Amino acid sequence: MPETLIRNAHTILTMDDTARELCGADVLLRDGVIAAIGQGLQTSGDIVDAAGCVVTPGLVNTHHHLYQTLTRAVPGGQDALLFGWLQTLYPIWARFGPEEMRVSALTGLAELALSGCTLTSDHLYLYPNGARLDDTIDAAREIGLRFHATRGAMSIGESAGGLPPDSLVEREEAILEDCIRVIDAFHDPRDGAMVRVGVAPCSPFSVSRELMRDAAILARDKGVMMHTHLAENDEDIAYSLEKFGCRPGQYAEELGWTGPDVWHAHCVKLDGQEIDLFANSLTGVAHCPCSNCRLGSGIAPVRAMRDAGVPVGLGVDGSASNDAGNLMVEARQAMLLQRVSRGADAMSAREALYVATRGGAEVLGRRDCGQVAVGKRADLALWDVTGIDSAGSWDKAALLLAGPQRVRHLFVEGRQIVRDGMLTSIDLFSTIERQTALARRLAG
């Protein structure tokens, strides 16, 4: 792979252990890693002029449902709480197939890339009409983003007291067999991996206690991470108390769902004991502020979590409950919500950006990503701060206060995925055309 020199950046926000901020510096990328950082660096390879740009680590998305990019702003679900929203969308999702999964993933991944994201997880928990996890992995390879796919599942349908329709649930034996298949086929545990796979039963209200326990055993046997939804809103808490006789955090602990190899989505309603449990066990949280607002779920106690030592990253969640997949917007919203709930000094712009970069990488177990530091993977976002978004800003590095929400250049593993605000890997116009046609067919 040829070298690339990113030259003369306005500011580099390293997110390293000393939180260095470098002005007028260069970054040399070689063989997929950051080879050097400094001033006056030389190369015989490509040169990218970064004058007027702030360089950050690529943003990291710790929770998404890429298939939902086909069902934005669906009537009937626009003003519903979580359970009612799901019951509106389930019948539509039941009509998906492999093409819907792949095209919606391409569209969602493109949107993430344009917002500066270099590494994303995805939680795919339904597989109608022959759809497979392979469909989204193929899309990620085509776009060029680093991808942490999770094999989700639902096994308890309406007839058995669950929330999803029976047509969308699977046999638990078949779920575990397919988890083994996709891990063996795609999971790469090495530093620099472009694809990893996790095990991810959808939620405590859509799978059995036995599947949660068996999934944890399987994941640890295979050495992969575990993911699910937890404590998302008051309905979620009430369900746990009624069905399991305990709060969600206790339920998770009893079934082996705490530890540094686990991260839970949302956690809006964690109480103090649960926060301490997660901190002591280094259980991660994917904070999804825009989706939590859209569904009226509440404001997650992120300040308390971070102060206690809980690993926290950001997630855009599905585009049916967020309607967007822009991680810079998500980071700004995270900062603003903590200020609304805890005061103007509750979270700085730089801390929110840390959560969106290094914080997310740590939640996903990617110590090789999330920093602009020698030896880390060459995943970088370049933000143009010469435009209207930053005009008049006294602190160009405070991107979440006055900065662009779309990236100018994006590098993943040293490859340029976005150049001058345009994707280099796919024809975005034709992808959007196909996405629009599929959405119309579903709506018709």
C-alpha cells in the first residue's frame, strides 16, 4: 500500500493518553497504520493538503440497525413510544429480503462515512425471506468501512408472550448454529481487522432466558463480543420487573451478560447500583441520544456512567428511530443532553468527541483504533473549518460547538474513502435511486 502524507493540519486532536492537540502538524500513513506524526514530514507517496482542517480519529458507531435505513419517518410510528413503534414496523420489516438488507446497509454506511465514521457496529436481529448477516458484511466491504457485525436474533413471538410477530422469530437451535457459521466465516480477531462478528440476542423481551445464557457461553467459547438492548425506557423496566422479578442490570448479570466483552445499547434507565455493576465489570454502553429523544425514552445518565468508570461510546441507532445516521450530530446531541440534565459544564465539546472516537473504539474492544497515535490504525477524519459552520469561531477544535457535520476527507486503514466530501468507493447516486425504489415498493 502506498504512503499518504496528511500535511499541515490546522489542528490534530489526537485523543491519545495525554490528549495532545497539535497545530500545523503532519500525519504519515503507511501500510494501514499511522507511521509518524510531526512537522516537516516527507513522503514519496500521495500528499493531502490539510490546511484549514481539523484532524480527528475516525468516529466510531457502537450501535446501529442498518436495515432500518429503508424505513425512515414511517407514518404510524412517528409519534410512538418504543413498544408501539416496534409493533408498527415489524410487519414492514417482515417483507424484507437480501436486496433490501444489502441496499439499506450500503445507504446507511455511506451516510456514516460522510459524517466521519470509520468503524461501525451493526445489530441485525431479523432475517426474513432468506436475508443473512452476509448481506450487510458484503455492503461494508464495498463501502470500505471497518465493520463489527453482530448476529442478532428474536425467538419469542407474540403467541409465546413476546413482542415480535411469530413470522420474525427463529428457532433457538438454528440461531446458535448460524452464530457459529458467521463467526467461523467472517470474524477476524487480529489488530487491523476490517470485519469482526459478535453475538447479539435482540433484547430481554424477544428472546428466552436460555438463549441469553447459551449465547453468552457460545460467545466466550468463540472469543467474540456480546451485545443487546437493555433498560431503554420505562416500558423496558416494567417488563423486566414483571417477567423476571428484577431490574435489567441484575438480569444481565445473572445470565453472564456483564464484563469487558459485553456492551449494551441505550441503558437510559440504569440506576445507581446498575451503573456501579457496569463500572466494576467494565461492561460497555452504547449511548444513542437522538433515538432516545425521538422515542421519548429519556436522557441516559452518561455523566454518572463516565464518572463511575463505565466505558461509553455513541450509537446512531436505527434510522427508523433516529431518521438520520450522522455521528457528528449524535455527538453534539450527547453533549447538549448532559448539559440540559446536569448543567452547562456537564460535558465539554472535547469530551463528547472523545466518547465518539476513542470511547467507542474501547467499547468495541478496538484498542488499535480511536487515536491519532503512531502504531494505531490509519483511520482519520479531516474536517474543513474554513466554511460557514466555523466562521467566527475562536476555537476551531471545538467542532461540536461550531463545526461541520460532514467530513471533507476520510481514511480507513490508510485508504481514502471520502475525498472532498464525496464517496470514492461506490456510486452514491445510483445507490440512493435503488434505495428510493425499494422504499416505494415497501410503502405501496
